[in-house]
Amino acid sequence: MENSKIEWTNHTANLWWGCTEVHEGCSNCYAVAFAHRYNHDIWGNDKPRKEVKSVWKELEKFQKQALEAGEIHLVFVGSMMDIFEKSMPLVNWKGEEYSERNSLYWTTGMLRDKFFNEVVPNSPNLMFLLLTKRPSNINKYIPESWKENPPQNVMFGTSPVNQETADNLIVQLSKVNGKRFLSVEPQLGAVDLMKAVIDGEDSEKVLLDLVDWVIVGGESGHHKRPYNTDWARQIREDCKVKNVPFFFKQIDKVQAIPDDLFIKEFPQNVTPRFIEKVTNPKIKMEGNVIIKVQENEGVGSSSNRKLAEDYVNSLSPFKKEIGMAILAGITPAEVAIKFSTERNKPLKTYQAYVTMVTNGLENVVGSIKRLGAGKRAAMTKSLNVASNKIIESPANKVKSNDVRLTSEERQIIIKSLAVIKLANNEEELNKKVDYLMKKMDA
Ligand code: SF4
């Protein structure tokens, strides 16, 4: 499981798979496509949901890792499900139904209760982001005690995609006691969050007064719908006025994010140190290209972009192809996988070339260069050890013709890159690398 290519979180956890579409934001739900690819008949109101057996151990592991690192890690609950969907029957991975005769848990409601009552209170180092398109159900399903005393390690969120859904869903979310956030994604139209709330209790307020954090992003993938970056600018400005943290995720994961939208703020009390570092404005200015390549979002500021493009254009045809893929926003690890899979050659061959091109790009934009030769050598060595360890691990399904890393492994590579390259000194670097290595051994 996890972790997550979703950059506003450290981990993703799914208690089950399956859902039913709610509004137009669901039209290209990647979870539907993913489930179909695995032949799981778990979509719709009349279908069961598939349990995810491994999730409980994963959650324990996330808590242990965060504790060891002395950090708070974010866990997005439900990339393949909606945690506040009504309770549904459960099946195992073979599609066999659970019942009280063969399992302790046979509905999604029971899994949800287990999560609320056993996991949340025992995970003080995790901040759970419970995102739903059904916020009117939240108060129906949370434990009674949460209504008075919401847990400090939970944020409740909802996903409007246009003005109409914002008007409805935000007001529903506001009935929930606790920290609240919006994920306006995929944004399909302009959303005015300064609109007055049409509601007795909150009629003095505007929609934005009802939430503590706003994430915004366009749609990605083959069927992406058009996106206008001015929609994000409008929300950015409103967030500034209301002092609400604003996080711009992506245009479409292909186009570079304009400088004025490269804003990745987190609410103060949920900021994991790792992400804080990536979004620190000073580091951002020094290493825009690196940060954005790591985050799978294309290359950053326009001046850096120009330098990076010039560099890529000067390369030999093969390296140029790799450089173009990196500039298009594919992470270095994924570029190696892509080339190796397409050309049916060992991953290692491409990994070496990708490292060369990535290092070249980094030199061009001048972030790592300033850190000095000793540190740079240490960083490169650690990075190579980290990537090789993941890629060569027998646990991976890496064959010459079938190269796939799990999302967790990819996340580790991406995080390794960020941590290694952004460490402030040798000691911090070593500490971080040790931690990552332990994580990989786990
Ligand atoms: S609510 Fe979420 S998981 Fe369910 S169909 Fe919509 S986008 Fe997919």
C-alpha cells in the first residue's frame, strides 16, 4: 500500500475497495478503472465491496515509522473507496461473501467502526485525512463521542468540483465538529468560496470560513477535462484574504505549474516535517527543478525551465529522450521503468542513464552544485544504494519483461530523492538515509 503518489499526503490507506459514483467529479474515477483491470465487480449500489486484509498491519507500520522518525505523517483514507459511504456487504479477494458465520467483519460499516475505535485512538503520530463525497453521512457514522470531542488526529474533507457541488457539500461538511478541509479536485469550473453561506446558523459567514485547508487541482489522465488556471488563482487569492492554507496540486500532471501557483501550504498542526521541507520557499527557490521533478509535476520556474530545456536539447538523442520524459513530469524512477519496459531491457541499463540525465539537470539549475563536492558524492551514493536496493529486491516483481514497482516502492524512491537532496548537512542526511533503509528492510 501507499505511498502515495498523492503529494499532499505521506500514505494512503484503503479499508476496502469499491464505491458508487456520486457527482460529475467521479466520472473518470481512476479507482473504477483500476478495479475493472483486476476484474473486481465492486462498483455500484448493488455490488459488494472487497476487503483489504493488509490495511491493518500497514496502518500499524505507518504509526511505528512516524513514531521512530519523531514526525506526524499524513494518511489519506480512501483512494479506492469512500469511507462515509453507507455500509455495504464485504467479499474477499476471490469474490466470496463474508457473513457472521465465517468472519468477524462482514460489512464495510464494521470495518469503519474498527478503524474509528481501534486505529485512530492508537495512532497519535498519524493525521488521518478522511475525504468523502458524502459529507452528510459523517455525523451518522462517526462515534458519538467524536461529536463533542473530535479526535485531534483526524481531518474531515470533501471534494467539490464546481460551484454547485461546493455550495452543497461545504455546508454539509460544516455540520461536522473538528478540523475540515476541501479537495477541489478535479476542478471542473470556477468556484467562489467567498460566497455567503445560505444557512441559518452560518449565514454571517462565507464558504471559506467553514474550512481549515484547501487543496486544488485539475484532472489528469486520458480523459481529462479542460482546466483553467485562473480558477485556482481565484481560490488562491480568497485563501490569502481568509488566511486559509492553500495547496495547488497540479494542472494535469503534464503541464508545468506556473510560478505563481507553486504554492503548497499545509495547516500548521498537520505539517509533516518532510513536506514542510519540500515546500520551504527558500529551498523552493534554490531547487525548483529538483523539487518538481521529484513531485512528478514537471519542471518549475520559467527561467529554470529554459535552462533545463537547453540542457536536454544539447544531449545525445537517447539521453534527450530521457530528458524530455523527465521534463514532461515523469519521475526519474518511472522514466527508467518506462524505457526498460518498452524496450525489454534490464532496468539497470536505463537507471544509469536516467541518473546521468537527472544529475545533469540538477547541475544546470544549480541546486546541488552549491552544496559542495563531498556532500554531493554522499548524496549520490546514498541515492544509488537506495534505488538499487529497492529495484533489485527479490520481493519485487522485477523481470526483464515485467518491471513494476509497487506504489510504496516508488514513493520510497521519490522520498529518498527529496530527503537526500534537501538534507541540510551530512548528519541529517545520514539520519534520513538510515531511516529510509530501515523502512525498506521492514
Ligand atoms: S466517491 Fe470517490 S471513489 Fe467513489 S466513485 Fe467517486 S471518485 Fe471514485
